[in-house]
Amino acid sequence: MVYKIKNEKLKIFVESLLITLVLITIGFTLGFYVEFQRTNKVVENYNNFEIEALDLKLQNYYYQIMDRASCEQAIEQNFIFADDLYLRGLDLEKYEEASQLTENIKSEKKKYVLLKTELWLNSILLKERCGADFDTIVYIYENEPNSNGKVSEQQVISNVLKTIKEKKGNSVILLPIAGDLELNSVDLQKRIYNVTYLPTLIINEKTTLEGFHSEEEIENYLTN
């Protein structure tokens, strides 16, 4: 009788163990699949920017040779591109926050950052050639902050900038640019504007603000 009871207990234990292992395996597999799909989605979204990068570069060439009669259309197209890039960037942030930054994603993000840098240079060119009346806010931040304090600081700044962008609409071009991806063009801009601390704001290519600043402080430097 004792032997039979022991066998039954052992049987229950083995069955429970097998069920637990099956559930763990299913959970692990499902989690891996979800993460795999999420990572692929991030990479896919970044890959889609390659055509836009070429398009933006061609626009830059055109801006250098166009006459002032084309300025209105060029400025309008620049804003359409900037707003589309900004909105798609918000979607990518959500995917990035839920995924680890793999080398593959990091490589694709570099292309995205270069695209935004190109847009910034195009905006500067339009201001010079067409006297375009809009503000640029370039937000250079740490892509991989090494402290919780830095993460919190950048999150607060990002929220303030989103509020300003929503309020100002097409009078402001907001360009968040990761400044620690070892990109020569970004590093060059950091040297030109003497950026030695991240995060930093560059407003209208005239004013640099290190760290956190309130919505009111930032708006004081805008022209619109």
C-alpha cells in the first residue's frame, strides 16, 4: 500500500513537472517569437528610410540650384518630409523601448540619424536661400544613456519638445538626433556648435542649451 502511494505521488510529481516544463517552453518560444517579430519590425521600418535618404539628398542638390520662384514649393515639401519623418520616428521609439538595441537595429538607426541630419542641412539651406521663416530645434541626445538619471532627464526633455511641436505645428521643425553613434557628420555638427554634453538643444543654429530647460525657456528662443 505504501509503495502504491509513493508511486502515485511520484506520478503526480512527474506529471506536474512535465506540465510546468511544457508551459515554460511554450512561454519561452512565444516570447522569443514576439521579440523576433518586434525586432524585424524595427529593422523593416528603418530600412524603409533608405529611399527617402536618396530622395532627400537629391532635394539638397535641387535647393542649391533652384531660383527663388521655387522657394514656396520647396519649403512646403521640406515640411511635409519633416513632419512625416517626425511622426514615423515616434512610432519607432515605441518599438525601440520594447526591444533591445541589437547591432542590426543599431546599424539601421545610423541610417535614420543620417537622414535627419540631411534634413537639418536642407532646412538650413532653405533658410539661407529663401529666407524661410520657421524654427529648427535639433535635439542631440544619448542613444544609450548609462544611468537612470540620464534616462529620466532625456524623457522629460523629449516630452517638453513634443508639447512644443504639437503647439507650434509647421512653424517648428523638430529633429531628435542620436549623438553617440560615432557618425562623422553628426560629430562634425557637434564640433561646429560646440556640443560637449548630451543631451543638448540647438535652436535655429544660434543657441545651444545643455540639459533640461522648461517649455517657456525654449520658446523664448523661437521666432514664431
